[in-house]
Amino acid sequence: MNELQHETSPYLLQHANNPIHWKAWSDHSLATAKNENKLIIVSIGYSACHWCHVMEHESFEDETVAQVMNSDFISIKVDREERPDVDAVYMKAVQLMTKQGGWPLNVVCLPDGRPVWGGTYFKKDNWMDTLQQLQTLYSENPEKMVDYAEKLHQGIQLLGLVEKNPTEEKIDPNNIKALVEKWSKSFDWEFGGYARAPKFMMPNNYLFLQRYGYQSKSKDLLDFVDLTLTRMAYGGLFDTVDGGFSRYSVDMRWHVPHFEKMLYDNGQLISLYSEAYKRTQNPLYKEVIEKTLTFIERELLNSDNAFYSALDADSINEIGELEEGAFYVWKKEELQKLLKDDFEIFSELFNVTDFGFWEHDNYVLIQSQTVENIASQFGLTENDLLKKKKNWERLLFTERKKRPKPRLDDKSLTSWNTIMLKGYTDAYKALGNEHYLAVAEKNAAFIIQKQWTADGFLWHSYKNGKSTIPGFLEDYAFVIDAFIGLYQVTFEEKYLMQAKQLTDYCLEHFYDETQQFFAFTARTEKQLIASHFETEDNVIPASNSVMANNLYTLSLLYHNPFYEKIALQMLHHMIPHMDYASAYSNWMNLWLNQSEDNKELAICGKAALESLKKINFEYLPNVIIAGTTKPSDLPFLANRFDEENLLFYICQNKNCLLPNTSLEATVSGLKIS
């Protein structure tokens, strides 16, 4: 019997009508495998995963496949977004076995959960043949399978553990230079990003490279960041009609994406484009921010002030079949009919040409020239063409609304929600739009009221008014980060106190004193076959790197040497492993905080918020800001409030200059000259 109809995960519900006797991941499912002495199939994916849908259609909807799986196996379906802990452990297994990973992720395990075989996507016949061979081996020679599982299990337990740095060497930010120079050899100087396909956006990489380029006065690095951000905004990866970014590009040009739109990508990219806009005042970056947040509110924000997780890559095409990208692509004849006399200019701007052609007579809109260049070719002013562009996009948006929408993943994840919350906060800082701050605060209220329990722990997932699955380290890390950010734009100390409260909870429930890192799962929760310590930054920064940055910021504001010790100890252990810098960019951000450029700013006085808004328009990645409009007990602000005067304190290395009363002088003192 397929049990997935009892679940709330959109991904699991997609499989609820399969003939497979799927179970969800639970103690009961695992106990059933032990009691019946059956091998376990763990099949992991997510709702917006295209190849997960393909394997479902080819294999999991097939009766002959179902006969094989149902007769000899306990089959467990896992939503990797709901259970990132399960995904991480079995991904390690597959990477050890095959040297690669991805989704769908399919693993066969002993009845105790230890894996013996695995891979990603499989064609139907290959899948059936392999399962039958594994069942035969388990029936006839189980000792051989158990022996292999034991060796693989040992590898899984070791994989991801960080070897401690035995040296007493001081953390020197000057050593970052060699890592960035090596890193830069992989840059694509034609289209930005890295010189390979598929192309993932990796927002944290560019937040760091932008900051390092600014602090090291490297025009080349800043030019590369701007090239990348411009090309991503031009490409099919960014939906110029409706806003929002797809997950990654399958080609070198950011042209044809895997069309799913993920909340975590868009939240991080809003933060990145907001920081870049503060540095450059580039109107393209502002357009990206505004369009994307409009998309988020239209499609992914619900009545609980929570954000949904994703839109699927697939949607129903004109012949009634699910097809990747069907909602987003255009045929030339369709565009000619819609745009009439403007088609020629539109075609030049958005490459309804060989450059923009994809497949099956479909085009994915992509810019390759500036609006200014195209305008001059057609004897228009830049402003005239921008007006046309806006009208065209409105026209296409209206036309596209007639198409069936991509499927929605309507669960809300705490970690992803607060990544988006931080995006809204950063957009507010860059653009000063009060609405963005209001959305951020309402989402924070959702987290506090729905996802934070009276017992002190966070829930991971929320849907239909119900909170489920105890939170993982990523949930705590990103909530803390977002609440620190909210404090820094509102000076509401409740957010900072809540960030500290959650930090202390993590130290008590997640921190492993032996490893000197935070485990991904709280020690009070049922443990999997191996512990997971997430340390490498990926499309989302590692939860340990986020926690280390959080601890460092809080150590300065609360004058807490223990927080600082833990943060820098983690960084110290990571530095010898940073051979491939792009996997450690958030750690390198903390490393850069140790430079002589880094400062703290206290703004104290009744008019502190007015000055804060002006300071937030500046690009100051090397400055940690705090402030108050009334007397404060926060150690960093204690005894600094003045009833009569607005005072600015610039501090460095735990020493502060005498306060000044000039906003202009303060900004000048914070900037890197």
C-alpha cells in the first residue's frame, strides 16, 4: 500500500498514486525493514526536480517496476528539502561509490539503513535489473553485502569531518590573496561566472569577491563581478517578463536554465544585487531587485506571511503534456503576432535569432547588448527603448498568464524563509523601500509565532497551518543571520536578543566539543547512521560557516569572548582545507573580517534611525553596524546614548575613537580610501 497520501510534502504527494508501496521516512518504516529483514530503497528528490519527474514517469508509474520493488524491498520516498539530514548522509554514500551525485538520488540499504549501492537517475530496465541482482545477492550471500556496507559506512562517517589545524599560526587575511588569484583562473571573462557548464549562480561567491575586490582595490575583480551580474540579468536564467531566477543554466551563456525557481536562490540573489547596487547605482541591478521581489510576493508569499519553496521546471504545454520550460519559452510566430511592428526591435534586443534559439522552435529570451546600443541602432533614445521594453514585458506577461502555471511547492521551510527575509532586509537597505522592511518583519513574526516553540527549538517545515520536523542547524543559522540583519536596519534589540537566544540554544544542542564544529542535527534528535557536519559552502552557504559569522558578529556586540573563540577556532581549522576557494567563500568572509579594514559603528541618539538609512545606502561591507534611539544595555552601546546629541562611534580592534557628530565625516571614516 502506498502511504504517501498521508504526507504534506508536495514532492511526496506527487508520488502518492504510484503503484509502488512507498513509505515516508520514519522510525516505523525503518523498523518494518528490520522486522521483515528486507533491503530498503531510499529514493530522494524534490518537487521541482526535472529528472525526478522523468524517473517517476518511466519507472515509478510502471506496474512491472512496482512488482519488483514491492515484492522484495521496503521503498521509502524522501523529500530532500524536508529531510536535508537524510539527503546529506546518503549523498555522501553515493559520492563515495560513484564519485558524483545529484537528484534523483537512489540508494539501496541493508535493513539497518546502511547503504550498499546507489546512484542518481536510472532507466527502467537498468533499475529493475540492478534491484533483482541486489536481492539475489542478499538472499544468497548476505555476508558479502554486509561486509561492503561496513566498509562504506566507515567511509561515510569519516567523509566531511574536518581535520583539526594543529598549528598556532595567526589568522592572517593577507593569505587570502593567493587563494583568490588561483580562483580567478576559472573565471569566464566573456559571460561571467565560471568557465564551465552547467553554470550555477553561487551568490555567496560573488558577495565575497565583490567585498574582496573593494577592500583590495582590485578593479579586475569588481569588473568580473559586474560582468557576471549583468550577464545573469540578461540571460534566460533571469525571467525578464515576470522576475525571478531559475536554478542554474545548462550552457555557458546563462541562456537556457533548468526552469525551476527556488526560494533560496532568489533570496540570496536579492542580497547580492542589493549590495552591488549600493556599490554601483547600476539601474539594471535595481530592476532585477524590484522585478524579483514583485514575483516573490505574487507567486511565493502566502497569507501567513510565509514564503513557499519553489515553482517547478515543468508545466503543461500546448498539447496537454508536462514539458520543461513550457511556461517560459516563446515561438517566433507568437512573438510576431503579439509585437507587430515592434517585433524587429524586440528581436534584436532579446535575440529572437540563432543566439536565442533553444529547441523545438522555442526561443528563450536573452539580451547580449545594452539597451543603449540597441536604441542607437534604431535611432531611439535609451529612455524610449526602456519604455518600449517595459510595455513589451507587460504584454508578454499578460499573454503568458493564459498558460498553465508551473506546479507550486507550497511548503514553507524555516531556513529558506529567513534567507528570503534577509534578501528583503538588504533590498530595503539599498533602495529605502519601506514596504520591503514591512514584508521582512511580517515574515520574522511568522517565524517567531509559528516556527519557534515554547521549548526553545525551531521547526523546519510548515504547511497548512501545521509545523513539522524539528529544525536542523541550517534553520537556526539562517534565522540568527536574518534577525541580526533585521536589528541592523531597525535597531530593535528584540531581534538581537532573539538571535543570541537561538545561538545559545545551538551551542547547547548542536555544538560538538570534540569536532569543534556544529552537527547538522541536534543531539536530542534520533541520529542517522552517521553524523553530518556541513562545512563546505555550496549553492547555499554551509550552516557552520553561517554560524561562525553569526558568532563573530554577536561576539562584538555582546563583548562575548567565548563566541569569538568558537568562531575563530572553526575558521582556524578550515583554513588549511581551502584549496578550492569557491567552496569556502563564506568562511573567507569571516577571514576578511580579521583585516585592518574592518570596523564597527555605533550610532547613538534620538535621530539614529534617520542617519542609519543614509548610511545603509553606502556600500560598506567591512563595517558591522549597531545603534540605539534610547539608553541601551547592549554591551557595545552601553553608556553611549546622549539625550541631546546624535553621536557616531567608529571602533576597530575593540578600541573606539572619540564620538563625532558629523554623518559625512563618519561615512568618510568608514570607507576604504
